[in-house]
Amino acid sequence: MARPAIAEARALSSDQINEQIDATRRELFDLRFQQATRRLEHPHRFKRARIRLAQLLTVRQEQHRSTSAS
């Protein structure tokens, strides 16, 4: 499966980005828990979730910089 597009994250509002960040962090926690209990079926989801989290945090930081610069 392809990486999530950062353009999709840039189209989100600030509240939606924060919700997505929380959801992605919960997903990563659940994946770590599944890995610890040896129930993880799709280890590739770690990488996808980490990339998505990084993209969302980057977009949030970009939005923060653009509002503080204005």
C-alpha cells in the first residue's frame, strides 16, 4: 500500500489534524501492545502509522508558523 499523501493532511483543519494525531498515537500504542503480546499480524502498519504521524505533526507545525508569522 502506498504512503499516505501529505496533501491530504494539508487539506485538514487544525482541529481535524489534532484528532488525527491523537488517533494515530492511539494506533501506535495498540500496535506496540499487540507486538508485546505476540498478536501483531501486520507489522508494516508500524511504518505507515509513524509516517502518517510525522506528516501530521509537520503540517501542524507549518500551520502554527504561518499563523504566528502573519
